[in-house]
Amino acid sequence: MLIIKKIDFIKTVYDDSLSHKIFSIATIEFTNAPPIVGALLYWKRNTNPKKLVNKQGEFKFYFDEGVAEYYASVKFPQHTRLTEDERRELSFLLLEERGTIGSYSLMGHPKGVAEQIGLRRYNIEKGFQALDFPEHFDPRIEPGHVSVIFDELHLADLQQKNPHVSKDFLRDYIPWRAKTVQQHPEEFAAYLPYIDARYVLQMNEQLSEFFIIQHLDYFREHLSFMNYAAHRTMSRFFLRYFDIDHADSAKEVAELRTSHKEDSNVLEIALYEQFSNDSPLHQMSELVKGQPAYEHFTFERGRNRWTGSEHLVTSIPSLASMRYTKRGYKKLTNKEMDGLMKMATDEQKKLLSACLELHWLSRYKKELDWSVICAYNVYLHAEFLQAHVRYVDFEALRYNMYARIDATFLTKHVRKLLLTNEPTPVLLANLDERLLNVLPDIVYDDAILMELSRFSPYIRMKILLYYIGYEHFSEPLYMFYPLH
């Protein structure tokens, strides 16, 4: 057994620069083995939900078993002499010591997002100053999706379709536009009047609902052009309000469709990882829950517990997370948000009701639409609802597929929430053993299950189907829908 003498972590230097991909670096000293220097603790998006290890053979760990969109793991230096079991156990120990597993997301601020998708930062202003815009410039360039000009024939065709601009201008403008729109939306917000809204919607995958609402007049007439990646992040209310509907991603459906092939549940790992708990929560979530009995390492923490771990405790974000959302948008101060709300139209406030975080819902509770908040907001949970119960529209809350309620909240308000002889979406979305004990009967049908499958995480939907004993549901289950 290896005896750990000391663990040192490098704390925040990587928060901004790598956008939370790597959130800490560990050096582990042993009393009976050489040290391990430079173990990388990182977050990554989970692209294969059925495997307990990633392509590199590194074990996946989750904080929230209901949302398997990201996992935490540890990459050890190349020549580390540890067995697979030792690597897995030490990974958990490091993540547990670093803080609660799960407080970091993949994305960070604009620079990090650009690096994450392999883009270099582009000096938009410098390129803009080099352009000689014609008088009364119209940014609508046909065809609206063109991004790169490869030859003069293509350029000639483009100029013929856009006689209001010259070839020389198009030769400079099209590359500037393409590079600009590859950056984070906050980087090019000031240049929107010079770019076709259709092009922004088609090409930029980092668009957020909040950003679109801020610039609603700019985007309004062209929202049907929204790319699939951005579309997936929009709330149900936003999609319904603007009557936006996209065909499901064929690739995603093919990879994640529930079928009898998945029922085999063959795990590509040793029996040690096939969790003792038989519930689907453990089988499907790939979660190691609680501290295991360590078989390969001993570590007496004593008073040496790392003082930075409070930055990883649930609801206490890291420094970078305090400043940026996980999609790379700079968080507004109260003063900045007050100014925005003062200028917002009634329509914008109604749309914001579905996507604002709880801090803003509380701050502007008298200005927002609580019927929209209760039916569609993606951040609601029982504690917040109870604290604002005088504003809660329970009739609307019944239909919220994101809100997290528990048995205690349900017991208090069961008469207001429960629909008689018809499915109650919020209850189905939260169904667990405690709710099963409180509810008299579970009412569901194929229509509500199909709707839930579009707006519920893969794991949550699997759990629901297990609890209702529904084994023949063949509609696609989504791994990453929606992203928030």
C-alpha cells in the first residue's frame, strides 16, 4: 500500500487561461514511492455516456448523477507507474481532496472558449478599420452562409449577386466577417450592424438566449436560421414563443436512441467498478458515490486539508466562474443589470423570465412574468420556490420540465401541483423513491414521455422510465439537451 505524505495543488492560474479544462495540477509525495509531479485535474464533456472510462482510459467522475454532460478526471504523467486500479483510486482521492467533484464546467470566458474550439483570438477592430465600407452599406450578402472565398470565379459570382458592393470590398469583408463571427459573441456585439443576422445565427455556436434577447430587434426576423448547437441551449419558452423547431440531430439520435442493444449493459471494466448498488442510478450514471474504502493508498489529512477547496464546494464557484458564465459570457453586475432592465421592453422581460438565474429572478421579482418563470425557467428548485411562494403560479409550475422539487415541497403543495387523471410534467421530471412514496398514483402517457425525452437529460429520463416500469419506450433519449 502506498502511503501519501503530502499533496500540493496549484490553484487558480489555469481557471482563466484554459477555460476550466484543467482546473488544478497536483503533486503527490509518498513515503514509500517516488513522487508524482503534474497530475492534471480536468473537466471534459461526456461524448460517450455508455462508457465508464474515456478514450485515454481515465475513469469518469460526476457530481450530479442526473446531469452527465461533463465529467471530472485526472491525467497522470506519462511514465507514472500505477496500475489501473491505483490510477482510478488516486484520481478519486485527488478530486475529493481538491473539493467537491462537480463544481467546474468546461467553458469559461471568451478567450478560453476560443482556445477550446481551436481558434486564435482575432483583432476584430484592426480588421474593421481596414475595411472601406460603401455608403449606405447593407450587410445582407447573398448567399447568406458564404464564409470563405477560394477563387476569383467564386468572387465574381458573389459580386454579381451583390451589385451594391465591389469585388475589392468583398475580398476584404468576407474573411473579416468569417473570422469575427468565429469569436465569442461578446467580442463582436458592437459590430452586429455590419454583419448579416442570418450569418451570425448560422455560424456562431456560442449564442446564448440572453444575448439574443438583448439584441432582439437585430435577430428577430431571422431566428429560423439558428444553428443546431445554439438551438439546443434555448429554453422551451423561447422556442415556442418564436415557433422555432429544428429536426433532431440524426447523429445524436443514432448514438443515444434507446434500444434492446443497450439493455445488455456490458461494462468494459473490471468487476470492481460494477457498482454494488443495483439501481439504474448507479448503472447508468457512471457515478462513484461517496468516499470508497481505499485499497491502494493511505492518506492522513489531519489539519493539512487544502485551504482552497472551498472554491469547489457546491454553489461556491471558482474565481473565474464568479466572473463568467459557463458559455463564456461576462456576468453583469447588479448595476449593469439594473440598467438593462430599465431599458428592456415588456416582451424582453417576458422572455428573460424563462432564462434568468435565480439571483435575478429574486431581484426583479416584481417586474418579471411569474407564469413564465414557473412554467419554463430552467433554474428553479424547491428552496427558491418556497422562499418566493407568494409569487409562485402553481398551475404553471405543473408544466415545468426543469424545476427541481423534492418530497418535502410536494407534501406542502400537493393539492396545488397534482393534476387529476392526467400527467403532471414537473412531478414526472423529478420522480424518485421519495416522491413515489408521497404520490398516490403515477399518471403518464406516451405524449408526455416524448416531450420529457426532448428536454430531460439522458440519465434523468432513464431513471424516470425505471420508476414507472415502462420498458418499451423507443423514442430517442438525449444526452446533452438542453445545455445551460
